[in-house]
Amino acid sequence: MLRTTSVPDCLRAVLLLSALSTFVACGPSGISLSGTATIDGSPIEKGKISLVPKANVDSPTAMAPIIDGKFTIPPESQLREGSFDLRVSVTADRTPKAQLTFLKGGNKAAVGTAINQALKDAPPSEESFTSEFEVSGSDDEIQLEFKRETVSPKRR
């Protein structure tokens, strides 16, 4: 026996499938975080912020760039509540201050002078800072402040 389906049953099936696909496509989003990051009171020009979940936290690692001291971790990162290791990396400007000159061997004084000048012109090395961080919901006013450790010069 051949069974026919009425139009209302087909329409109901299409609406149900549409509703399910909308739920899947627009599933739950994560927590968003944004704010500022400074070192010794100055904004971090370029860098990266990473939130690495502790062992018992069900969340992916979230990362975002820091540009002119500002960062935003969007809800698409699927960040969840919990305890995290906060890591901030400061990216050194990789643009050389001066063009390096390559010298042929033989004149050790000229090579030494060129190396010393290259070291002076080299960009600063990267810095990184770590801290513990508790995520308990979305927040757009986070202020991360880091201090460089000062090392006293040793007397000879």
C-alpha cells in the first residue's frame, strides 16, 4: 500500500529541520574578554595574550593580539569559566634600525665594529609575563598591569 504525505506534514518537517539547523549553527558562544595591557604604566605596543586552562577546566586555550595596549578575546574563542594561566608576550619590533653591511674576513677590527653596531641597532628581545587568572564571565574593562623586575648592578 502506497502512503501519501499531506502538505502540512511536509511543512512541519521542514520547519523542524530549519529550527534544528539554526540551533546547531548558533550554538552556545563563549565568554568575551577585552581590556588593556601595560608594562610599567606604558601600553604594550605589540604582543599576544594567551589564556591556558588549568588541568580541571573544560575550556580551550584562547589567544588574541595586543595592539597599542588593547586586546579582545571574542566569544567565538569558546572560552569558559575557570582558572587559567595568563601569558602575555611582548613582540619586539623586527624592523632593523639600519641596514647591516656584510664584510669580508681579513679586517678583524672592521668586522668587530660592524658586529658591535649591529648589536646596538638590533631590536629588543621579546619579553613575556605570566600570572594566574580567574574567568567568571564576560568583561570588557580588564586592566592587566605588569612590572619589569629591576636588577641591581653587581659591584666588582
